[in-house]
Amino acid sequence: MTDVAPSPAAARRGGSAFWRRFARNRAAVVGLAILGVVVLVAALAPFLYPQDPFTIAGRPLTPPLQGGFLLGSDTLGRDIASGMAHGARTSLMIGLVATAVAVVVGAVMGGVAGFYGGWVDDALMRLTEVFQTIPSFIFAILLVAILSPSILNVIIAIAVVSWPPLARLVRGEFISLRNREFVQANVLMGMSDWRIILVQILPNCLSPIIVAGSLLVATAILIESALAFLGLGDPNVMSWGFQVGAGRSVLRRAWWICTFPGLAIMLTVLAINLVGEGMNDALNPRLRERSA
Amino acid sequence: MSGPILDIRGLSISLPGGADRAHAVSRLDLELHPGEITCVVGESGSGKSLTARAVMGLLPPQVHATEGTIMFEGRDLLALPPEERRLLRGDRMAMIFQEPMTALNPLMTVGRQIEEVLLVHTDLDAVARRDRILALLDEVQLPDPRRVVSAFPHELSGGQRQRAMIAMSLILDPKILVADEPTTALDVTTQAQILRLIRQLQDRHQAGVMFITHDFGVVAEIADHIAVMQHGLLVESGPAAQILGDPQAEYTRSLIAAVPSLTPRAARAGGGRRMLEVSGLGKIYRSGGGLFSKPAETHAARDVSFSLARGETLGIVGESGSGKTTVARCLVRLLKPDSGRIDLDGIDIAGLGKRALRPHRRRVQMVFQDPFASLNPRRRVREILAEGPITQGKPPEEAHARSAELLELVGLEARVADRFPHEFSGGQRQRIGLARALALEPEVLVADEPVSALDVSVQAQVLELMDDIRVRLGLSVVFITHDLRVAAQVCDRIAVMQRGLIVEQGLTADVFADPQHPYTRELFASIPGRDWTPPETARAAVAR
């Protein structure tokens, strides 16, 4: 053979190369650190604050660092720090589950539409457009209001308003991949369509799905907080949005009730966005070179 | 004869860290003489394009000329400040690119783009500029220059766009013209016209032309001087007659020997069983058309009929848009033909539905053109080779064991089975693609331009392998190609297609010796370097 192959070592470096490219984006590393703290607090919440965050722990409206409250207490004397630790669990759980549902629905819709094209594509895309034309937050409020506020219904509402952009993304990837020669070779093998979609094409568009999905988590947390702020969250589950909502009437007398959960929302969403950006750089290295 | 107009001495071009070698070009010496065409020949990765770009000052970022001089009109181009080099470009030196569609701005008319050169470098007024452009478009033999001036690039054909590019590069009578594979993207008949045009214009304008190419046929057609490059080094250079007739370097000999000869192979004894009988095959593409308007119809294939015996190779030859790929896709039933029969050993597969077709899929397999798109980048070679048989119901262990045998059959080691496609070169990938098709034990193999994306030396190896396998497995092959040289070496019979019709078919030797249809004759007349017979010394080098 006169033609030379690239070294086989290139593939084995795959994992570490991902981290090297990810770490080149400093902001993404900072985001990952913040996210790590949030996850840690959420994981340790039952040990740090074994009591139910809704129990009254002391005098109402205690400022931070007084009366044994790290971050103060709210209008009913509930511990804000405890609420935030338990709220982190809620936010992350809803963000991840709602995103997972949205990604699965979006990938299936987009994949089927992109693979088959024709009237299937037309029908599914018109359906997607129906969802996209309704302002997503108002739609989510409507869904929760109709379905009654519970954690499951909040997740459903967020997933329902989040999948259309993913479906469009996956559809685009499928359209460009489905005419590749390797897919045609699979057709010639007599491979079934669903196998081609799931085993052959889908793994090739995982990178953009992961990036879009990571950003969706941030949006899902925001929607959840906003719903809880409006009193549409699950009344039996502590969440950051609920805390901000509960403190808004005493905002001028007790700034700490809204401020700390609000900061937590902001930092978490920011961190997830930074991490998503970093993943984009790491998974689509060619895009980065083009802009550099 | 005067001295060289461009004198490259000891040029080294460094590559960014992490590349497979430190220098794209090392200590290259090259001269360009006025009124002569110097061909720089080499395979991909030889550094020929970067040399051209270094002359023009168009090196990509992170790639730098580190050593040497490029002397032009008494000045070293590499030492000139960027502003002075800019003034030289377009005026004293010009470039023609490979892909005329991307080299022209799609949002500007052709006339306006040519005019820009004049606006930058001259103070001519609008009328003078327009006259000059029209005269030049006429000189490059574009039909109806007035229409072309106000046309957008997409309104012209590939050949016309390349003519417009040439007009743009010649408008200020440059001393040096650098052409980087200017005919590679064109059809063979268009290529012949463009080559003739470059030759004429270069004669008239007395420019020194640096012509980058990988195709020895093109070299034989137009070169005065030849420089052969490999891995960034100059292997050999000299007058065209000497290099083509009596190459000294081993590498040049092997390159020339790898050029397929135009003398057709002897047809093998036919008369085997009919494997495939195609009759009246038609396919129409409809595009556009709404509720009230009739869609535009294109007849991609019309009444195509041929037959293929067991162990025979049929070549389908034609230019782009001739319908040869459509026919290939109908044969493997990636497309459903609109009319006609495809009789595969007694069963008509033309009209079968998806489910009915599945058991017959295995029997007709395809080898694809693009070695980079034809393998799933996320699957290991082992999986790529085994998934076909598994889909057809073979036990997985058996299929995996078989994939090792297949790799050896196509000349790869069995231990590469655990690698991913990106770890292989183009030629190796094409071997894997072939192994994947063979894994299903097909009776008919449809190969759609299987070697056109490969370097000439790799091309020869892959063709040899395909022929060997065809003999060993008794395969019938339909070989789609635009390259008549390849067709002459591979095919027992050929069918020539033009605009969806087979205009001529017969034994390869007969068609080559005495083409009947005018289009076939035109095709043969357009083969670059058809009068050049590679010397015996080169053949001997390969035989060793």
C-alpha cells in the first residue's frame, strides 16, 4: 500500500481530546464548577437539613446569620438555606427529566420527519409549527392550570413547550445524513428503517443534540421557577421559584428572602449555559476554528 | 530564450504543529519561463497546491513560507510587504481556481466581477472598461458576450464559468498565470475545450503558466515543462518530452505506469448465463410544480436496455447529467424506475415493493464513489462488515468471523477490524466499502465511480483488486465511470450514455477501435493525452 493511514492512536485520544477542547474555554470550566456546587448541595440536602424545608424553624423575617439561620428566615419562619438546598433538588430534577422527555420526543419527531420526508415530513412539521406559534411560557401556564399543579404536570408542561426546536434540529441533521452513501448501503443490506434511524443515523447527530439538550436544561429550570413564582408549582415541593414568590410581598423589609433563591436561579442557569457553550466548542471543533 | 520569469529557489513551507509532517514543501526549486506551461504534478498531499498559493501570497493562516526566495521581476515576493504583493495580484500575476462555482461571487454579475479587477488596478472609464471586458469574453470564446456580462454565475454552465474565470485572470495581461486543477471539476469534453483555450491564450499573451494537476493525461496534453512532486519534495523536473518519454525517478515511473492505458483489454470469453437483463428502463424526475402548475420533467433515463452475463463487466460511460448514476440507482433499487424491467436471473425487481424486495436486496450490491461518506463514522469496521449478513439472518458470531476473512480478501489485515473508518486512508476505505458489499455474497456488483476520488496510484491498486475478486467470485459487475481510460482497462463491454439515452454499446475493443455515434467520437477525441503512449520503461518499473 502506498497510501498511509492516520495513526490509530488518534482514536484512543478521543476522550482526553474532548476535555482538552472543553477546558480551552475558561468560562465553561467556571460554569462546570458552579454546577458542581449546585449538584453537591442538592445531593447533600437531606444530610445538611434533615428537616422538612416547610417546617417553621424560628422567628419569621430573621436576617441572615442571626438566630441560627445562615441565610435568614422567611415570612413564616422557614429556613431559607434549607429551602434552597431542597429547592436545588427540585430544580435539577425537573430540568433533567423535562429535558429528557423533550429530547426523546423531539428526536423521534425530527428523525422520522427527516428520514421519510414527503407527506410525513409535511405533517409532522406543520404540527411542530402549531406548537411553535404559541408563546411557550403562556402555553406552559395554561397546561399547568388545566392539569392541576403537580410535579408530574409541571414536567409535562415544560416538555411539551420545549421539544419543537429539537425536532427541527434533528430533522435538519437527518436530512443531510440520510442521503449519505453509508445510509444507502444500509438500505441495500435490507436493514429495517427503524434500525437505520436509531443505530446508524442517530449516533451521528448526537453532538448537536447534546449541546441543544444541555441548553434546554437551563430553560426548563427557568420555566419551572417562573411557574412556581406564579404559584403554579407543586405546593408540596420546595423550589427556588416558590421562595422568590413567597418573599416578593416583603421585598423591601426582608430583601434576603427573594435575593438568595434568585441568585441561585441566575447562577445555575448561567452555569448550564456556559457548560453548554463549552460542550459546543468541544463537540463541534470545526465551528470553533471557523470563528477564531 | 530569456531567463525565467519566476524563479523559486529553496522554498520551504511549514505546516502548523500537529500535522503529519513539519513541512508541506521542502527546499523546492522551480522555474517558470515566459510563453511556457510548467505542469506541477503530484498526488494529494504532495504540496503542489500550497506551492501555487505561496506564489500568489494566499497561504492559509498558520502556514508560512520559512525559507527560500520567489524571484519575480527582480524582487523577492516573500520579502515584499503585503500591500505591494496585493498590487501585483490581478495585475502582474493571476490565478484560476479549481471550482468555478465557488470561485465566483454568486451575488454579482460576471461582468461586474471582471470589472472589479480593472477598478482596482487601472483608471479606465466605464466605457473603456466595458469594451475591454466584452473583447476579452469574446477572446475566451464565450457565446454572446453581452449576455454573459450581465449574467450571474449560476446562469452559466461549469465550462462557461471557467471561461469567465480565465477572462478575469487574463484581463490585465499578467506575466504569470497560476492554474490550480482548473479542469478537474469539468466534464471531459469541456475539459478538452478549456485546455485548448488555455494553450491558445497563453501563446498569445506570452504568460508563464504554472499548471497544477494530478492527471498525467492533462500533462501530456499541454505541458512544456514538468515538475513532479511527492510529500513536499521535488522528485524530478525537466522538459515534457523527456519526463513523459523517459522518466528517471522511480516515483515518476510508477505514477506514469499507474495511468490506465487506452488500449482496451481483451474481452474475456463471454457466453455465460444471463445474470441481469434490463429492458426499456425509464426514470423521470419531477421538480417544482404546485397546485396549478405542471411540474418540470427531466428524463434521467429513457428506454435503457442492456444485458449482463455471469462474470462479465459492463461499463456505463458518460458525462455528468447523462443518467448513468440514475441507472445504477435503479439497478440496486435505491430508486424505483418509472418504466421497464430489471430481470435479475428470472425475477423482475423493477416493480417490487419494499417488503417483496428485501429477500432480493442481497443479490445486487453497490460500491460507492465517496470513500469518506460511504462508511458510517460511528461504527467500527467489524460492525460495518457484519451488520449486512446479520440483517439477512446470519448468526452474529459467523458474520464477525467472516468479516476477518473479507478484510484479508480485500488486502487489509484482519486486526484492523476494531478501528473506526476515520483511521483509514481513502484507498483503504474504498477496500472496506468493497468488503461490505461482498459480505452479502452478491451476484451482481454495481460500482458507481469507485475510483474517481482516489489518487492515480491507489486507483490502479483498487481496480486490480476489483478485477481479482471478480474473477475469484465469478461476479457480474456494472461499472459506472466518466473516465474512458479506466473503462478501457476494466470493462468487457461498454455502453455510452448521453442525456438519459444509451447512444452506443458493444465490446470495449470494438467501440474503442471504431466508435459509431458522433457523441462517442467526441468523447474519445476529448480524452486528455490520447496521443501519448506511456513509455515501456515505466511499465517495466511496475512489472518489477
